[in-house]
Amino acid sequence: MSTEEDYSKLPLEDRLVHKIWKVRLGAYDELSDNFAKSAGENDTCFAAYLSNPSLFKKIAGDSNVVAQESGIAVINNFLQYCGPNACLKIRSQVVAPLVEKGLASSRAGSKSKTIEALHLLIELDEPTPVIEEITPYLKHRLPKLVAGTANALYELLKSFGTNTIDPKFILPHLPKLFSHADKKVRIEATNIAIELYKWMGKSIEALLLNDLKVVQQKELSAEFEKLGDVRPQQTRLLRSQQEQLSRYQNQNNNKGNGENQDDDDVNMTESGSSEADPFDLVAPTDVLSKIPASLPIQIKSSKWKERKEILEEIQPLFKELKYKLDDYSEFIKTMAKCMKDVNLQVVQLAAEITDSLAKGLRSDFNKYLPLIFVPVLERTKEKKPQVLDPLLNLLDTMFKYSSLSITLEDTIGVLQKSKIPKVKEEVHKFLTKCLSKTPVIPTQGEIEMIMNQSIKTSADSQAPVRNAAQETIGTLMKVVGERPLNQYMDKFDDIKRKKIKEFFEKAEVSVKPTSAVSNNAAKRAPTGKPVGKKPPSRNPLSGNPRLSIDKISPPPTVGIESGLKKKNMASIPSKREASSPLKRNDVSLKSSRGLTSMVINKSHNGSSLTSKLENVAFNSNFSAISVEELKELEQLRTEKQSWVKQKQELQNSLEISSQEKKLLQTEMESFKLRYQQLVDETTGINLKLKSKDTQISRLIVDYEKSQQTLFDLQEKYSQLQKSKNSISRMSMPSTSQLAMNFSSTPKFSNLDKSKRNSTLGIMTKSGGGFGQPIAFSKQHSRPSHSPTPPSNHSPNQESGLPSNTKSLANDINTGVGKLTIEEKENTGISRNKSSSFRNDPRPTGLNTDNDEEWKRANEVTINLKARIEKMKYRSRNI
């Protein structure tokens, strides 16, 4: 047998990528030991691997499960002993293979080590990049991998909490996990939801339960109730948090004072147990693009059903928690118009929609308050609860995300203008609610506005209005104290003062004007007799709770405190010379910080700044600071306050200008779009006009051609008519010649008068053409003995014919002059009673000549008729 090859002689880098898994396994174990034996994070053993992070991608995705487990251990040791540098180098390389191979592994050791590696990747830097790379695997097609990824996220949340790991990356995936076909996936989803509830509290219910099935909602609600108010603690800290905690502990140990340490621990505990705001965890929704463009048109409809239907159509769009920051000016103006609608359902829907939008925008809704706040206050005249309640809810929402100073002016303006008792009552109730919830004490100007209007309203003839105004005064007294309102109480009678006092005692307010001052003063107060105690005569405004700390800025301490310390060290009162040095140092230390504390006490006692500083300088032996300097200091503070006020005004004006600029830009874009549309429409119209002009010119040309063709045809037709007439004249014998032919016949004179007057069918010209049959009717013939008028032009007279022959010729001429035209249908010539000539026993010469003439005339007529028909057919086709 051949001996096995000794792979241990190969370099470690070659064995790490060897094709035999046992060789790789041994290399992993050796490398892990090398990392564990390193001297520090900057040890030389890490350098080669920091420059080759892709090696750890191959190690994490090892094809052999046994070698893979050891490979994950190598990654853990590398992260643990090399520190943040290792995390930054290999994080992008190892997260994907760790999730795909490690979390889906069948070995429990591989899973646990993978989760530990993910913990280290988060701990050494920040959690967001790791969580963003893990969450896509929650959509994987393999249930085993989905369940493993969900379990890893649960462990990470359990260790770091929602204060470190942002839950907004996990929450969108939970509904799909709860609807997954695999039971293990649904169990892990339940574990994640319960862990989120521990950290976030009831806010998770609003974000999650609405997207689940009813059964799952009940199950989760039952699990949430079992937890109660339990709040977890963060078991693992980030490296940055560990350094911060260590620094605080060192500072507290150096001072030897445990007060700050306790405060820091309390702060950490509070931050770990604070509930998350659902508003910060959801992505904003673009609702403005989903609103129909026909909304402004339908709102102006004269039919209330159309106005109501369009509001019902858009109401489901406003069910989100957060909306995208956009320009809602036109939409708010539309809702403000709806507040004045005569239909109550329209008012109700508009109030509910605006309330949802205000909750989704929060403080960003303040810019739209001038558009809708007053219409809502004026609409509180309604008495029906289904309309009044949405209006009051909208008012509460608008005040919640604004302040008393923003809404007070419009509120007082409505009270001054309105004459409706219901409006006055509801507005006073709203003002009372604002005073009870405001966290800031009203200014003197705001107090005067409220009191002046409340005094007028308390004299109203309606009892509900009077009571509402008196409740407002009582609540205001609870906020600012009794003394600032004493000057106004003389204007009320005893009954009203008694009611105001009752409202004052019942009122519950949020502002606590003296609590912060008293706490700070208690911390700074010395255990012994206070230095420089002020005489009572110097405190005429003692106990005034209207002045707060934040309204008095602390004095500059660099020059003043140094002067104070120098004075304390140089001149100490003689009565204190016998005191111990420790006590003198203590007094000096407190005196050096006493100026700031006295200034704060000024806010508690209510005395003026100048008198207070004079007392400090006199009673505390601070003679180094003159009264002039103190007055100058007060003047500087006054100027600073005016500058701060000017700065705030300029910022407000700048914000207003920016909003106007945005509105103008929006209008400019709309105008540009409209202009482009008009240009396109004009271009289209011009193209249509050009095409019409082209068509008209073509039609004109065709018309001229048709006119020319018609003119040519008319000329051809007239020429044909002329040729037709000439042919007819040439082919038809005259009546005089016909009469002479008859008279020259020997036997014609012997014919009976009846036969001579018989009808002869001949063709003659009729209507400018041949083909019309002509008949000699008997009724036009005359008897032979009737006198014949003489004719000067008769050819019979010129020929010198006998008398009987002349009379026959006259009879024939008279008959020809009285010919009638009878049109036959199928024949060109009709010869009525011509058979009498053929059958008549006379010489055949006359009949033969007549038949030939009739035949020639018939042929000519037929030819002419055929040519005329052809011409008519051609003219119709043209």
C-alpha cells in the first residue's frame, strides 16, 4: 500500500482552498487558533487576510458541512480579535453566504455560530447594513431558509432591541411571514411580533394587526396581554455604546460622586424602555398622485350627491399613517370649500379626510392652517354629533401638532366676528382644551387677548356661552397663576368670580411652571445658611410662576466667574476668618457658581434682573461687579432677545418665501404644460387647415376641368345638331315636289277623294331631328269642291297645270301643312294607312318610288338615333 500524502507541509494559504475537505478543515482549525493567540487587533497575523476578504466568502460557503462549521468559527474569531477593521473589510463578502449556507444548515452548531457571526458584524459597526442584507431572504422560495432567517432576526432583536435595530426594515415582511404555508415560518413570525411588542409597546398593534387574519389577530392580542408592561433590557451593546459606557464609568469613578452615574444608568434604562412611534417606522405614502384630477370640478357640482360621491371615492386613500411631503395647498383649499357646503354629509367627509391628512403630516400640516382653520371653527355651529365630532377631532389634531401661539389669533378672531351662540360656545371649549394641553406658558400679550375676549363673552345672554368663557378664564388662571389675572377679576361680580374659582380648582393642565425651577434650586441650595439671603422688601413679585427658565438666558461665565473667584480669594469678610478653610473653599466654590443659580432663582421669585444682581453683589460681597456693569449686562441680554426674535421672524419669513416660491414654481410648471398643450393644439389645427386648403384647391381645379369638359361637350352637341338638321333637310323631299309627283302620275287624278285624302306616313323633322313619325289624318283633308285660296308662290300655278291638277296639288299642300307628329316606340317611321297605296290598283311606279324614299329616310333616321344615343351615353359617363 502506498502511504498517504502529508498535506500539513503545504502552506496554510494553499490548504485553506484545497480540494480535500479534511485538509481545509485542518487549515480552518489552525487559522482559528492563530487568531485567538493574536496579541491585539493590529497583530501581523491579520494583515494577509484583511487584504484578501474574498477568502472568507469561500470559507463561509464551504461545500462540506463539517468544514463549513469550522470555517464559520474562523470568521467569528477573526471578527472578535481583529475588531472593527475586520468587520468593515469582510461584511459585504460574508453576510450572504452565512445566511444561505449557515442559517439553512442541518447542523445546529453551524446555525448557532452563524447567528453569533451576525451579532459580531452588528456589534462592531452598525446594524443597518447587516439587516438590509438579511431581510431579502425572508422572500426566499425555500421555507427552511426563510424560517432560519426569521429566527436570526428574532435573536438579533432580542439582543440589541429596537433602539439599535430599526424595526422599519422588518415590519413590512411580517404580514407575508404570517401568511406563509410553512408552520415553522409562522411560529418564527409570531416570535418576532412578540419581541417587537416588548420593545415598542402597543404601537406595534397599529402597524401589524390590521394586515393579519382575524384568528391571528386574536392569538397575537392574547399573547400581548400576557406580557403586560414588561420591558426588556439590551443584552449586547454596540462597540460605540460600550466605549461610551466605559467613559462614563471612568469619569464617575474619578469624581468619586455617584450622582452622575445614577443619572446615566437611569437615562440608559429609559431609552431602552421607551416606546417607538409608529409614525417613524413606516414609509410615507404618495397620496396626492392618487387623487382624481376631476376632484375640483366635481366638488363644484350643483348636485350634492356628486360632491358626496367624489369624497367617498377618495376617503379610502387617507387610511395611511404617514404621507409624503408635497404641496397640498389646492387640496386643502378644496376641503375648506367643503366646510361651507350646505350638505352635512359633505362636511363630515371633508373633516374626516382632512383629519387623516393632518395626522399623516403632523407638524408639516401647520403651513396649511391659515387655509382651513377658520372655516372649521365657523362650522362648529352644527348640533348633530355625527357632523360636530369630526370637526372637533380635526381641531384637536391641528392643535396637537401646532401650538397655542399659532392658533390663538385665529381663534380670538372667530370669537370677535361670530354672532352665533353655538360657535362661541364651541370655540371657547376648544380654547379651554388648548390651554389645558399647552406645554408652554402663554405670554403677556396672549393673556391679554384671551382675557379681553373672555370678559366680553362672559357677559353673553346665553348661559352655555357664559359658562364656556368662565371655564376658559379658570383654566388660564390654573396655567399662569392667580396673580397675573387679579387685575381682570375686578370686572366680574361675585357670582362669576365664584364660578371662575370653581373652574380654576377643577382644571387640569399640562404645564408645570415651577417644578423645574424648584428642582434645580433644590439641587444647588447649600446645606447651611444661604449666603446673601435677600430681604423680603426686595421681592415685590415673589411667587410669580409665569417666568420660566428658558426665557432667561444664562450670563456669560468666562469673565464674570473669573472675577468672582478672584474677589472671593482676595476679600473674605472678617466674620468668616475664623471659619475652617474647607468651609471657605466651599463658600467660594458656591459663590463662583452662584450668579447663574441666582439668575435662575430670579425666574422663581419673579424679581427684576437688576435688583436681583444688586442683592447678590451687596449680600454676597460681590463688589467687584458694579451696578453699571450689571445694567449693561441686562441691556446686552435684551438686545440678544431682540436679535433672537428678529432671527425667528426672518426664519419664518424665509420659510413663507420658500413656500411661495414652491407654489410659483408649481404654477409655472402648470403654465408651461398648458402652453405646450396649446402649441400642440395650434399645430394640429394649422395642419388641418392646410389639408383643407389643399382639398379646396384640388376641388377648384376639378371644377374648372369639369366646366371646360362641359363646354366642349356643348359645342360638340351643337355641331351634331347642326349636322343632323342639314342631313334631314337633304334627305327629306319637299311637299311641293311630292304633290307634283302625284299630279304627274296619269292615274292619280282618277283616285277617289277619300283615297287622295288618306293618311300618308312620312318622316319629317320634329324637335330638331328625324325619327318622329308624321301621319296625314283624314280630319285635316278637305273635299275637292272646297275653294282653295290663291297662292302667289305655289309652284302649281307657275307650271301651268290644269285646274283639276291644281286643285289636287292644293289639297296635298294643305294636308302637308296640317301634319301631326306621332312618336312610335320601336320603328323609326310610321306610315299610317300606307297600305291603301300599295293595295290600290294603280300604276306600280308611284308605289315603288315611295317605298325607296321611305326606306332611305328610315335608314338615315336609325343611324342618327344611334349616334345621338352614343353621345348621350358618353356625356353621362363624363
